[in-house]
Amino acid sequence: MERQQLKSGDVAPNFSLPNEDNVEIALQDIVNYTIVLYFYPKDNTSGCTTQAQEFSALKKEFEALNVVIIGISPDKSETHKKFIDSHSLNIILLSDVEKKVATKYHAYGKKLMYGKEVQGIIRSTFIIKDNKIIESFYNVKAKGHAQKILDFLTAYKH
């Protein structure tokens, strides 16, 4: 399945979405940081929980590199709040119920699930600095991904 993807050097599509407390967070609000923006399918599923817990566990290491972590899924803000509370997460989760931002990042579309083609969130991560895509990762595996992103950022020369 050939699909369009964002790549290094592309302008990061702007967004403004509600967080777990229903406060709007916009890309332009966090331009002083390097942003790890990751799209995941659903709160409280095994892979998504693993990914969120791993990013949370490494938050101090990311912060030492001036990096903020933001997860986006189609779940509602209230669901994000429960997800954060039940798993003691310490990262920002944004609600993209209509999948508009996921579509802009080419993180929503046709994918294979259990051998069948379905429409859904394509687990993807973007590293953004100064409104530019530094690197994009599509179809990632949840387990170990946070460490891979941290390793990439540690080696990356700003």
C-alpha cells in the first residue's frame, strides 16, 4: 500500500486540539521545544498502553533534551483523563475525534489489521523542531519505540 507520508524537512501541519483536561493545545504554543508527536489508535489497549507507559517512564530523559511528548488518538478528552489516571501517565494526550490532524500527518488511512484492509490510525511518530519535521516514523511497533526515539534524539545534532 503506497501512501503519502511526511518526511524530514516538510513543514509540520498545524493543529489545535483539546488535551485530557479539555484545554486546547496548539502546535504554535510549543515552538520552543522539540516535539515528539505520536499517533496511536486507542486508549487502554495493550500496545497503546505499553507505548504511553514507556514514553512516561522516559519523560525526564526527554525533558533533559528540551523535548515535549504529545500523544494523539481519536479518543475523547474524558477517555484520555481516565487513561492517564489509571496508568499514572505523565505525558500530554490530545483528542482528535474527527481524525483531522491524523489525516494531515498521513497517520490515518488504510492499514492491514489481522490480514484485512481497514481504515484506522497508523501508529506513527514525528519529531518536530521549529515547525519542521526532523524525522518521521510510520507503522511503528509500540514496544521499545520510546527508547528508539530517545536514542535518535540523543544522537541527533541540533
